[in-house]
Amino acid sequence: METALGMQAQQPSQPRIRLRVAPAESRMPSPWELYSLVLLVGAAVYIPLSYMMPMPSVESPLRYTGLACPLCGGTRAVTALCTGQLELAVKYNPLALVVFALLVWGAFSWLFMVLPLRKRLVLEATRGQIALFWTLAGLALIANWAYVLWAGMYQVPLKL
């Protein structure tokens, strides 16, 4: 289709994914922020204590079924990361490190954006883009699970 000037008219493109800062309706944490806070505080207390004294173990699907879950080795991966052993952390479970980064982001965004500034980062996307994201996230989970089963690092204890 040409315009009067002889140039082709641009077809409207699909909206881009946008990240913007928006006012928060309240200072209460979102479900993700609350989950992040609870899990990180719990892990910050439980993990160091478990190395200092006998603690009740957290039961995982591995203990019940004998089959490793997609995030098996995740606690050891995060512990290795926190002790500066990045290569070992990636070997234990690469996806667990991504989940850990998202948890840290959820807690920090609430503590340093929502509480003091009453602002939140908002990701704007179309339904198709959101569906694509969840499809890719599901494929990443399956690929990570295959890696966990193949590498067998969930059976290797962490030495500090």
C-alpha cells in the first residue's frame, strides 16, 4: 500500500514488552514479594543452622519417590553461590540460581521500592507474549530437570 508521497505505509507492529515504574496501590507486599521474603528469611536462618547443629531435614520429592525434582540440588547451589563457588553452584542446579535471583529481586523490590517510594516495576505485555513466556519457562524447567537427572549432582553433598 502506497501513500500519496509514493512511500509504503508501515504496518502496525505488535506492541513491545515494556517495563515501567508505576505507583503501587498499597505498601502491602504482593504474593510474590511476600513469598520471596518468607522463603529468603527462612533459608537465611535454616541453612547456616543446619551446618552448625543437627536440624530436621526438609523433605523433598526425592525422599518420598526416589526421583529428583527439577530443583533438586537447589539449596546446595544457592549455598555454593553464597560461599563464592559459582562454578559448583551452576553444576548443582542452574535453574535454582535463576529462581534465587527472582526471589532476591522480589524481596528487594518490596523493601527498597514499594515500602519507601510506593512504586512498583510493572511488565506490560500482550496475552500472546505472556503465553510465549510461560511456554519458554516450562521448556526451561523440563530442560533443567533433564540436566539434573543427567548430571546427578543432587546426590553429591556440598563440602564447605
